[in-house]
Amino acid sequence: MVEKGAGKGLAAAERYYQDYGCRAGELKRQGKRIMGYLCAFTPVEIIAAAGFMPLRIKGDVNEPITKADAEMETIVCPLVRSCFDVSLKGKYEFLDGIVIPHACDSITRTYDIWKYTLNFPYSHLINMPHATDKPSLDFYKAELNTFRRSLGRFAGREISDQSLTQAIRLHNQNRAKVRELYELRKMNPPLISGAEVTRLLVAAVSIPVTEATELINNVVEEVKQRGKVRAAKPARLMVVGGQVDNIDFIELIEDSGAWVVADDLCPGAREFFSDVADTPDPVDGIAERYLRKICCSRTFRERRGSYHEYLEQRFGHIGRSIRDFKVDGVVLYIYKYCDPYGFDVPAMKSYIESKGIPVLYLEDEYSMSTIGRLRTRIQAFLELLGSK
């Protein structure tokens, strides 16, 4: 259950957000083992089934990157560099290990730097394919079973099918609760702001899954009591991008006169909207979800049909969110040196605009230093929406 004294809903989320990792540190002192990970493609169910608490490693947009520059090239994604920098500075010194999936090159190609520089007791790279065909799925299942055996040896116990099935059930319950939270954003005005959702979901990936589910449920119940008392705003926006684990950018949009009512972000809809299916071999369901159900630019999808059909196959989930959340405009928020999303921008922009929805493309650093420049462009975009 959510720790006593932290509050039950939004107040607890604020505490876990502001003092990120505090709950993991407390549990570590109580004897719980904590496993850090990067990226939504890490199968947290396997980590939890081994008896570890998964902790999503995040950076700090307010902390200048200094120590990381001595170990990691500056053309690496600024988010990854920030995560590594705060790790070097002792932010996650309580971790028992780290798990890194083959996501993008910035994450994968820096694995050896994480492993040898931080020297965690345990580290593992999950070699995840970029394609989704059957041979790729079979390869990925084998990789997951390798990870399962490796982590089991470190944990000192075999990871049973029963423990995996239980972990899958708990994480699916958590995802269902997030989807319930998102329903509150469909109202006009939404019952919960985009900044509040981001703060809550960042907090949720820093605490045990059962506590996260309880926390989200408490926020849902708390927010439902608000009724329709929030101020109306002229625009409903969706933000699409990689990992946004700080509320300042979302707050900037909402302070400029719009609601952020939908997203395709991590942590966000991309990370929480798909479940692991109930399969006789639980690894089959895990492999299917992470390789085929999470829609991310790092995953290659073979072209089928016409170009427009191909765009629908790749970005249809964004189109459905635009429709379901009644979105007026989309902000593509891409970090500098993020090649997977950078290469996807033209096709993604073309697809969204084909739905009659204006698009603002922003390339940014993982830093608070660019807020002034972003504010000017967001305000201009909102003026454009207002003139339509």
C-alpha cells in the first residue's frame, strides 16, 4: 500500500515525483532488492517475478550534465546522458543491478559504459529485435528466457511460471487503472490536467506495482470529486514523442492556454495502454506485448498495402487518440539526436495532417534551459489554432 504520511492521491504523487526514488531507497533499507532499468521495452514482469522492485531510471532536466561527458560522447541522446550523469553522481546507488533493452542506439551502444563504469552487482542487455515477424518473435522469446535464467541465478531462485503469471496479472491491473485515469481526460474540460497525469505516471514507475495501482486509483477517486469546475481552454492538444519524465514542458503548454488531453509518450499511453495476454507459457505473452503491441519508432514495421495504409498501420493509434480525445492539435516533441523519432517525423506529420489536425514539431534538449524558446513557439501555435 501507499506509504503512510505520503497522502493518498495527488499529494502522494507529488512527493514521489519531487523525491524520485525515495520509496525505492526506503524499501532497500528494509531489505527489498531494487532493479533499475531503462526504457519501456524492459519486461518489468520478469524483474518483479524474480522478487525485485523495478525502478525506471530517469534523468534530471535541472541538473547540468557534467560527469557523464567524461565517459559518454556528447552526441548521445541527452536523456540517456542525463540518466547516466545522475547515476554517476549517486542518485541510484541503492540499485542491485540494471537491465537495458535493445531499444535505440543511444541506449544499446552505451550499455558497456553503464556496466563497467557503475559496476552494479548485476547487469543484463536484452537483445530485442527491431522487426516484428515470426523469426524475430522466436528470437526475442529465446532472449527473454536467457534473461529469465540469468536474473533467476542472481536472485538465487528459479523464476517460475506461476510467479510470472502473478506479475503479469499485477501489471495488467496497473495498466487498466491508467486507462481508467485517461478516461477522465476525455471530458471537456478534462477533470485532470496533463501535468497532473505526467507527475502521477512518473511517480508510479518509481514505486512497487501494487502501490502504484493503489496510488492511481486514489487519484482517480480524488479527481472525480472535482466535478466540472475547471476553467475552459480553447485548445485540446496531444503530445507525441519519446520519454517525457518531467512536468515542466506539459505545464508550459497548459500555462500557455491549452489542455494536454492525450499523449503518445513514456511514461504515458505508449507504456500503459497494451496488456500482456494470458498464454500457457507466460513468456509468449510478454514477448508478444513488448515486440508487437508497443508502438514506438524504434520498431520496424514492414510496409503492406498503399502508402496511406502503411501510415495507418504505423500511426493509427495516434489517429484513434486524436478522435477519442477530441484533439485540436498535436505537438511532436523530439529530443536532439533521437534518430528513431527524428526519421519518423515527416511520415508522422504527414499522417496527422491528413486527419485535418495541425502539427507543431519541436526538437529540444533534455534541459530547462530551452523553456523560453519553446514558450514562444507554443504560443504562436495556439494562436494559429485559434484563428482556424
